[in-house]
Amino acid sequence: MNRNGRRAGAWVPGLVVLFGGLAACGSGDGEPVADPLPDHREAERVVEGGETIVLNEGPREALRVRDQLPSGSAQLIFLRGRAATPTPSGGAAWADLDGGRVLVFGHSPVGVQQVIQSGDGEGALEPVVAQVRPERTRIFQRDGTGLAVAPGGELVREGHRLPGIVTGADPTFLATSRSPLFLPLSPVRAEDPLLWIAEDPSSPPRPMGRVLVPEEPVLGYLVNSGWALPAPDGGAYFASGLRPELIRIGPDGHPEWTSRWRPRKPVREPRIEAVDGSAVASFDILQHAAALGGDGRIYVLTASESTSRADRLLVFEPDGTLVRTGKVPPDHAVFLDDRGAVHAIPEDRALMDPAERDRAPFDPFDLPDLIADNHVNLEEYEDRVVVVNFWASWCPPCRREIPALDSLAAELDPHQAVVIGLNDDQVASRGVAFLNELGGVSYPNARGGGRLRGIYGYRGLPYTVILDRDHKVIQSFYGFGGSVDPLRRVVREELARYR
């Protein structure tokens, strides 16, 4: 496999084991950010075929990954194994491909400030990357199309002519590349760029770097897929999806260095295999996401084993030196605070509304039943824990969440805790048809008529609020993370308080 006809360099020796060390890199709150590794060997910089290669023998430090939500300012960098993009305010925007929405997180306080998703009469979003600018937010979707969030909040389709898929962004630049999310079998030419940088979807893109040309031509797209990040100086970083490499490209479009590290097990070279008479590509995704931290370092989310989910965080200095690494639980939210400490916490805690961490009263409701000829009145559930779920027929994750909520409702003693659905379709028949498609549910559902967002101020759907026996808010949840276990845990903990 060659880049511009040259053989790629051999992998460097493996990462050292992350144990022990003296406390170093204080965070400012008395707790160290990372521990030095006594057996560390400095990275070696060599020149191969005119290119600078950074050979990392291992990290300098072992991260102390914290499991608590940052108490002060912090930037979300990864959620569910995918990168967030920085916002002008120091926060981040995360595109939820599976949930069909974009979550915009604040920097201080840490928490969801805005949820962008489709509504009645609009197709479901399939966002890959979101770029937040002071004047507008742009959302780039699975099919490569772009949307802009207009001042009134509506989504407006934008035409653009950017090559590749947008895989990284900051408030100023967009970076496009061949995406590990979409892997066609197609060739590349030796003169093709590795990625492109643009200031706007309609502006001429700047080609950056050069591709690696594989011996098997149809693997060209595959072996050059990865995560592109705009750099503050107009250059870019590229984290390969299939190889343990991080590449820095200068503002002039030419590579400045390639940083290499070695995973704990060898990475398979991608290849073509015959399966049931058809030719298919066999490969492993190694580096799952990359983000540029507010401290100027590059954060890469990778897999400890070639076939596992992303569970290890690599931290590179701007010169390509691998400085830190540590384990992070797969699918957790990963935050970087202003002191350089890394926090990895469960998704449900990351999505908790910071304004509702102290219990506040919940506005009561008395609404027509969506199915039956009666009303659903919150006051009728006095002295019971109540799970209130806001949903609509146009919300893709609601389709997965509602059956799970029905199972939760069946587990609960109805004299102690209940589930209530609040449908916010403007046309009630859409909500009825939606429930019928799911086979119905056992718990009551009320008709909101599209007015509930104005009353309760939820930022996106699904939105679930758990109320205590006095109908004060215990905790709220944005979206559906694939399980109602976080809701179940909160309900059980609350019921246990009264035993």
C-alpha cells in the first residue's frame, strides 16, 4: 500500500501498560489530571521519503478519567462514540445520527441548551455533523445534503458542492473527507487529495494532502476514510479510520507530519474476500472519532481491540506527540474541562437539564385522552411517582422508546408509580395511528395538540420527566439511549425513599 508511490512506514512498538506513577498535571482542584509513566520513551521523529514521521513509543502520562459531571465549565468532545463539534461559546454540538436530532451543549453550565429536530410534515433528520455559527446552525446529513436552521427555528435545505462527506467542523471551517460511516468500494488516484477545507458550503473547497493508493484499487475509498478536523491556522488534522495514524496538513495543503502509534493487537490490512459468490471488503474500524479540544490538543477515540467498540482515548500534542491515554466506557459522554481533566459519564446524566438538578414543581395538566373519551389529569395520580413522556409520531426514537416504556409500566405497582404519555402531534389522528402501528400501549396517553412545547419548554423529543410523589421534578431525560434502565433506576430509588 503506497502513498504517492512510497511504502507506508512500519508500525511502532506498542503502548506501555497504564499503571502507577506519581501524581502530576494538577487540575487546579487538588486532583491530578494524569499520572506520569516512569517507563515512557520519548517519541522519535524520522524522515521517510521526504515526510516527517512521529514514532510514538507510548504516552507520557496515564489519564485519570473522572466519572462525575464537571462542576464548572467543560466542553463535550464525544458522546456515544462520536465526536461533537465546538461552538462559538465554547460549548459543543453533537449530531445524533440514530436519534434524528442535534444536541447543543453549553460550556457553563454544562448541559443541553438546544435540541434541533424535525417536526410535523418534515422528513426525519439524519445528521452527521453540525456547525454552529452566530448567525445560523448548519446540519450535514447522511446523504450529504445540508440544512440550515433559520432564525425562526425552521429547517431550510441548502444546496452545496463540497466533495466528500463533512466529518469535522468548527465555527469557521468545514472539513470533508471520505467517511468511515459510508464505505463504498471505489478507487482513488495518486493525485487525489486526502480531504478538503471550506469556509462555507458554497465556497470553493481547498484540497489538502494526498491519498494512500492501495494495491487493490477498489479499496481506495476505504483505506483513505477517516475524520478530518479544521485547525485554527487554516490547516487540518486527519485521523485515519482504519490505521493508527494522525496526519497534520499545513494551511498550504501539504502534509507536515504523520504520527503513528500501535494498538495492543495488530490491525488487519483491509482486503477483498469472496462471500456467497460476491466480493466484499473485510476490515476493522480502529479510530472511531476525533475532536480538537479547547486546549489545542487532538483527542482520538479508538478501540483497544480491533473488533471492539471505542473504549480508549488518545491525546496528541499539536506536534503529533502522543502525550496521554486512558480508558473510557463505550458510549459514555466524554467532557474536557477547563483544567484539562477528562470526565466520562453515562449519557442520561450528561443529558440532565442543569436547571432541574434541584427539584422544582411541574405544571399540572388536564388533557383529553388520545384514545378514549375522557381526560388525563395529573392530579388524579396524587402521592404516586409519575413518569411523564412527551412524544410525537414524527419522532424516530419515540418509536423505539414507547414499547420499552410500556414494559416499564407493566413492572410498576400502579398504586406507587405510573407512566403517562403526552402526545404533541398537531393532528391527533397521527398519534393514534402511531400507537396502533406499535400494537398499542397499556398506559394512558393525552392529546397535546402541538401546544405542549410552549407550555413546558421541552427542547426536543422524546423528553421524559420523572416526578416524585409531590409531583416535583426528580430528573429529566432528553432522547432515548436504547434502554429505559436509567428511568427505572430513578423510579426505584425514589420509591425506596418511602419504605
